[in-house]
Amino acid sequence: MNNLRAVLKKPCNFSTFQYGLSTLHAHIRFFECILHIACRLDIKTWQVRGVQNNAICEAKEKEIISKFRQETGLLIDTIKEVSGNTNDGSTAKKFFKDPEKSAQITNVDETLIRRFATILQAISCGYQLNSENFREYTLKTAEHFVKLYEWYKMPASVHKILIHGTDVIDTLLLPIGQLSEEALEARHKECRYYRQHNTHKGWKSGQCSSRKSFHTELLYLQN
């Protein structure tokens, strides 16, 4: 992943580009990439092995979580009561909204965070992008990443956007930002609420009746 010359020479399977880029989840993956680098800055290894290295990374992670909570109000990498953790799209967007503060807390290069933020904003904007300019910007960002953190293997989700992002965008009929899953994700909370409060419960009502009442409720929302 980090040997850019070798990576750029490899042939690509262009048939996979039709699936596009997950722009909302890209924010989360880029955000977590920065966090993982920040936790490993003192040991400078991709894989954390040994009791001592694990202790160093855990202490650094707790320090970063505490600083974000105290200085910005963000809950980073905290387990939720219902499911998952707080590393969601909203948290990631707030993280990249203030690169200076994020760099100050994580000790990760501010320029890299700013370039990540710019790329994420570009693929989410909904407008047609200039392919050549975007390719040049993403490749320079990848070079900057490898130059600073050669010891940390670039995640596949980050690699896909920095190295192949332009090719993926060029294969799509619509601007990549218009194909975001953000609208679908926004309905999840409402779907959970209607499934819990507006559907039939119990074995007597049956699954068919429950699904019908749920779909009916969703149809009401369209009017």
C-alpha cells in the first residue's frame, strides 16, 4: 500500500469501480486512520505487539479521548449503550471541520488532516469534479502520507480514494456526491422508531402484518 510506485504500475480491475465510493463512511475511515496513527506515534509500528507497546497505545488513546471531550466536547471512540461506538459520520465531520485543533490534540501533521478534509469535502459536494486536478491533489496527499508515516500501512479505504478515486469518479454518470448513502442513513433512526412504536407485536399478529404496517407508515412519510 505504501510503495506508491509499485502500486501505480499495477493493473486495475475497472469493473469494481461501478460500485462507487462510500462518501459517508469515507469520513469515518479517514478519521479512524488519523486516530490510529496518533496512538502509535510513540512506538512507530503498524502492528502493536508486546505488553509495553500495548500499554503505551492504550495510554495515548485515553489521553486523546480525554482531550477531545474536554476541549471540543467530542466523544471519540466511546462505546454506545445501544450498539457500536461514537466514531460515526457526524463525529468524523466535526473532527475534520477544525484541522488545527485536531492536529494539536492528536499530534498528527496538520497539513495531512487539512488535505484529508479537502478531499472528503470534494467527494461529498455533489458537483462535477475536475478529474486532473483531483487526481493530482490525491496523489500528492498519498505521497505526503507515506513520507511522514511510512511505518503505518495505508488502510484500503484510504488507498482506494487517494489512488483510485479519480478513476472511480470518471466511471460514474452522476457526480460522486449525489450518490452518497447519507440520505439513506438519515432514515435509520426514524425506521427504528416506527418499527418499535407503529407495528404489530407478538406471534398472533404475524410477520406479514407487522411488515405491512411498517411499510404503510413509511408511505405516509412520502405524502
